[in-house]
Amino acid sequence: MATKPSIPKGTRDFSPEEMLRRKYIFRTIEDVFQRYGYLPLETPAMENLNTLTGKYGEEGDRLIFKVLNSGDAWKEVSDDVKAQLKAGEEVHPGKLAAQLSDKALRYDLTVPFARYVVQHQNEITFPFKRYQIQPVWRADRPQKGRYREFYQCDADVIGSTSLLSEIELVQLFDDVFTALGLQVAVKINDRKVLSGIAAISGQPEKVVDLVTAIDKLDKIGREKVEDEMRAKGITDEAIARIAPLFALSGTWTEQRPQLEQWLAASPIAQQGLKDLDTVFNAVGAMRNARLEFDPTLARGLDYYTGAIFEVKALEGTLGSSICGGGRYDDLTGIFGLKHMSGVGISFGADRIYDVLLETGKFPAALGGSTRVLFANFGEAEALHCLALLRQVRTAGLAAELYPDAAKMGKQFSYADAKGIPYVAIIGENELKQGIVTVKDMKSGEQKAVKQEDLLAALA
């Protein structure tokens, strides 16, 4: 019995029409990256497992796709673990996986970027601005807007602590979404503010647990966030001290005085507030993006240390984040290169695709599709068309010759199905007269033009 064709959950095939739309998104983002001076970079789909683990927090580590060692992976398992398994004892899955695999599919593009910077530090000119458009993989539960394989489009600048980089990235968000015609909210916070909140709670050592819980506020609500904090060992007294966080609302200007008073005892939080002031004051007027302060924005990744960003579409029903990013002061330190500050953002191309599709924001003509189809009447006519076909392609127009001398109805149906606007007809009579009959597939009108005038007629 033949195997029913299928693909793993959380992955997708992309039709030619979908690929044209995806390439439109990638081209738009890439054009803006390059205007801002970012250079392209690619890293392998697989990284060493120890490169990735310990960089995304406990929850992130669980979502890393591990790659089984080639050959007889069982030989790599230690004798004590083999003995436990043979005795029917439980072995932690993470411990077993670590012995069966030493490679993993990349979880994001930032950690591989940090690895690249350290590995090639003597070849790089700092500050180093790079962009990267590649797929990443996460062993997540698939649902609407959440996939196991998806593309990220990252831009990072590393080797500078200047807040001008944060300001530039906010403006870059605006330029990209203006080009895509999508209204968005760019939400911003600062991990130094969150560290200050952890400090005044009385449990500063719980900052990672606190941030991880707060990051889920818009998904699970305040009550469940507080339950998760308790489960992580955060006391009720500490939770009560951070309660003002959940009551904050309004614009940055309105929230700023409340935050300054509430966090007055925390120097690190005060620095975070000053940094946010700088960004808000310097960004200037934006077109399709709206900069908003969100005090509960946390971005659960462990490596963020300063400004953090999240972008949400103000159109469509997706609701989830379509971009994110932030400042990391010592990400390369985990690979031995200390005090190399950077800041970066990531565009979720798949989620952006879903929003543009739902809101009808893709252009009607995306390029790449055939402009004219040369009809095939037989061997002599087809060979004659080849010379004209080359001229049309050399002029920059996409064109093709129908491969078989089929009935005209079938060839016209092919053009309709592919959205080809013109069909060039060169039959026996056209061949004798040195003309081309051009049919407009939308209006149905036909006109005869000299062969040397074909390009002008198509233009």
C-alpha cells in the first residue's frame, strides 16, 4: 500500500503564488536593511548543541530540535545511563538527548550570529552591522500563527553601546512597514526597568523567573502570571510589591512620572528610564508605526539587558507579535569575547505574511510571473518564436513559449490559469506577413503589430 504523502506538523509547502508573496516580503525587508548599511550573512542550519543550550532560558532549551548523531548513536551513551535504562529506571530525557546528539537545528539567528562574531572577530570591522534571512526551527506546539519551521529576518549591530542604534532600529521598523503598507505598534520597554522592579520586590535574584512570567501576561492573564511566580518561588509579599506594574496605563509621558516615583530606590531602573527618554525624544515622527511604552513587555530570553522591542499589527486578527528584539550587553561573552554590546531586531516573516494576506495588502502584481505567452502552432512557428522570445527576455520581460502544439483553447486556458496578461500568436499567416497578433487576455481584444514593434506593444 502506497504511503499517504504528508509533511510534519508545524511545517508547510509553499505554492508558486505563495512564494511570490514571500519573496516580496523578503525583498522589501532586505531593501530597507541595505539602505541602513546592514550586510548579508548566512550561518549553517545546524549548530553544535552546546552553542545553543543555556541561551534561551529553561523553556527555550526544551524547544530546541536536537539532531541524532550519525552512525550508531547508542555507542555514545554512557555505561551508567545504559545500566539505568536496562534496569527500567527513569532517565531524564535531557540527559539522554545530550548523549545521543551533539548538534541541533538553530532556534534563532541571534545566538549563531554571536558565535560567528567570536569565531571571526579578527576579520570583522566593528561596529558590525549584519542582516540574516534564514529559517529557524522550534519544537513548539503548532497553532495559528505559530510554526515549527519558520523564517526570521534579523538585523543586528554589535560593537557599540550607543542608543543611536536603538533609535535607528525603531525607524527601520517604520520604513519596512510603510513599504508594506501595514499599520503597526512598536512596543518598547527596558530590561533595566524590569531588573529594578525585581529589586524593589525584595527578590532581585528572581529577576529571570519574574521576567519569564510577566512576558506571558497578554496570553494567560494576571492571575495565572502570579500563580507561575509563586510556583517559581516568588513570595506573595514580593508579588504585592510589584502590583503597581499591572496598574500602569497611558502614554510614555503619562507613565514616566509614576515609574520614576515608584522605582526611585533603584539606580538601574532610573538608568533604564533615562535610556527610554532618549529613544522617545529622538525617534521623531513616524508614518506607519506608533511607538508605545509597555511596562509589562518582558521578552523572556535571558540574554536581553537593555531596550526590548515587540511589534504588533494594528490590522487583522492575528494579535500576536510579528517582530521582536532588544539590547544584549554581553551575548558574545558566553563564547569568550567579553564586553561586546549589541542590539538587534527580528521580523517574523511568516506572521507578517498572514497579516498581509488577511488584510489584502499584497500588491496585485508581484513580479516574476510571465508577461507574455507565445502560442505554439507547430515546429516551424515555434522555432521562429524562439528568436522573438529571446528578444523579449533580453528586454527584461518574463516570457515563455507553450511547449506543445495543442489546441488554442488549451493554450489560452493555460495563460488564464497563470495570470499571463498577453498571448503572442504567430501562425502560418502571421509568419508570412512578418507580424504578431497580440491578444489581451483580460479584455479579449486582439491587434496585429509588426514583429519589430512587439516590445512596444507589450510595454
